Amino acid sequence: MEPWMCRFKAEGTVDYSQLTFDPGQNELIVGARNHLFRLNLEDLSLIQEAEWHCDEFTKGACFSRGKSEVVRNHNGHAGAGQPQKAAVNYRPKLRQSWRVAACPKSDPGEGEEGEEVSPRAPQEECQNYIRVLLVNGNRLFTCGTNAFTPICTNRTLTNLTEIHDQISGMARCPYNPLHNSTALITSSGELYAATAMDFSGRDPAIYRSLGGLPPLRTAQYNSKWLNEPNFVSSYDIGNFTYFFFRENAVEHDCGRTVFSRAGRVCKNDIGGRFLLEDTWTTFMKARLNCSRPGEIPFNYNELQGTFYLPELELLYGIFTTNVNSIAASAVCAFNLSAISQVFNGPFKYQENSRSAWLPYPNPNPDFQGFNFPSPDVARALIRCPSQKSTMILFSQPRERRGIDLFKVSVSSAASQQELICNQGPVSA
């Protein structure tokens, strides 16, 4: 495959973790630590480089708050959005399809001379790690961790050094470069972000800001809404914004385990009153079940990456087993229509922490978020789906044992799926 690959690496630059495209200029925009790049999509040649460093005062404040100069990744499965010390690899057009990947070597001690080491290597913590990179017309909206003081900028897409405005990155970008997050901008200008809202990372939220609609978020410090989530991806589809993530399952009674979720909010949600003030009234979530069926199912519980194919309304997901299980990965596909059907209910409901989880019917199965009912009806509807959706989406996996897969892409003809980034030893 090497003859078909193009490679880009800037001296002294690491963490090529964010990629997006400017199709009008046939360019690839890359976000790395302290840097933004514009690259030619054909051969990854450098068009423009823009430095984006933290100032010394911000760095000093980061150190004073107890953050060290280096940070090591958590043990266990790597997740979507974790920092990667890797070059950007690109394979030119082949059969009318292309792939882009940021793929580290599986062994930090191996590889060609001069290659970047794996994301397990120590990294400086009080730096500016780019975590949001979104094309919005002729502008580029980008956010960085900025030494645990996140900031966002609007830049000219064809000139990355031209900054139009700068705003706070709180609730739009994670503070910690190791925290997973996802974000998108709709055609009407609203920013939807799923990230940690605070310095400690203990307040995760799905948050809407900018645009003409009021800012809304998921309920704060409520584990039935979000329970230590790792956000993977988000999509603007029709009247809804979808979020895909994995989290600790509150409904699992025997020990601690991780489930994968599909979450959804209505884009025209304006929030509720009283207890739901400034809070989503249409947030629902359901479990994504990727498992091998049988008397004792073999589960792939941890979602790592997704790819949405709008022509067929199919969502492809990469799943791995839990950290204390047999190491294996699988690809599962889900129909958007099946996901939509799940959100019609019934739902799972728990009266209090000592009660059992019970089914709860949807009091308004025709409600789709287009025309809001009265606040009382909205509160009754959200009482269950906001806490836990009970319907489970099943999919038969395509498996790979002994290898960890983290990214998936699908050809434009929708006839072939290709795993474009993997990490870990392949079993014989």
C-alpha cells in the first residue's frame, strides 16, 4: 500500500487529530498541537501553516492549577478523539474513492526512522490541542484546549491566519486534550457540541450555542442523562441532531459496564420551564447493541468510531469489547429508520434509585419535535426518554479478533466498507 500513500509531517508538530475538507478548493484542513495546516488534497503538499500557541500567562495559570507539563493517556481501549502523535497518511484516488487516516504505529519502539511515536508517549499538557475544526461557508470555526482555557476562533477558510473573531471555548471544546468530544454547525449557524463543560471534566453535556435559538444543555450532574460519557460523533440529519457515544450503563445491575448509545435532540427545541429551564425537552437516547447472538451473546459494547452514509441512511460503527473481555473489534450497521423507530418508545423508567427499571409507554407517539406541545406534555414526555430509552438497536457484527479498529469509511458506491485505521497486533 505504501506506493499509494502520501505523507505529511511538520517538524516538531504532533497530534494530527482533527481533519476536515474544503471541497471547493480541493484542500485538506488539519488541526494539530499548536498548529493549523492547509494541504493539497492530491499529494498532501503544504499550502499554508498557521501557528496557534498559548500565551505564557495562560500556560502559567495552567501549571498553577496543578496540571503537569506532561500527561500520559489512560490505560485501556483508545477512544475516538484521543490525541494521536502521527503523520497524516493519504492514498490518492483509486476507483473513484479516497481515504484519509491518521494512524499511529502499534508499537512505539518500531517503525521507520523519523516516524512519530504512538499516542501512549508522554505529551505536554498545557498546550493548545485543536479539538474542533468545522467548515461553515467560507469560514473555518476552530477551537483549542489552550492550556485548559479553551478558546474558539472564526478564520477565513482560504487564509488561516486571518481571524475574524475569538470567543470562549467553554462548553464548545474540552479543557483536557484527553477528553473525547464532538461538534457540528448547522446550516442556520447553531453549534452543537458534546463535551466536558468544566475544568475537572465532571460535567459532560450536549450543548447548543450560537445561532438564533436559545442555548440549551442536558441536565447537569444527572447520571441518567449522561454517565461519564465518551463522545464519538454527531450528525445533522433532517429535523434532528444525533449524537453517538459510549457511557457507563446506569441500568446495568450487575457490576460496572459500558454501553454504546445513540442520542437525539430536536433542532427546534426551545427548552422548558421550571426544572427544564435552559434544558433540552426532546433529548432521548437508546442503546446500540452490536453483538453475536446466541444463548450467551458476545457483546461489542464500546463504540469507537462511526460513518454515516446519507444515500442509504445507514450508520456504520466500529465497536470493541469491554476492557476486561477478550480483545476483539467488529463493524455493525444500523438503519436510520430503525433508530427513529426506537425513539417512538416505549421507554425505560426508574422512579427512584431503589426502584426497578420498568417500561413506560410514549404518551404521544406521533410527537416528533416539529410542533411543541404544552410545557406539561413536554415534561411528561421527557420524564422517561431523557432518563433512559429502553428500546435497543441490534446489529449483526462483522468481526476481527485480536485487533483494535477505530475508524470506518464507506465507498461512494456503498458497496464496500473499508477499515482505514487500526491499532494493535493481528492474531494468526
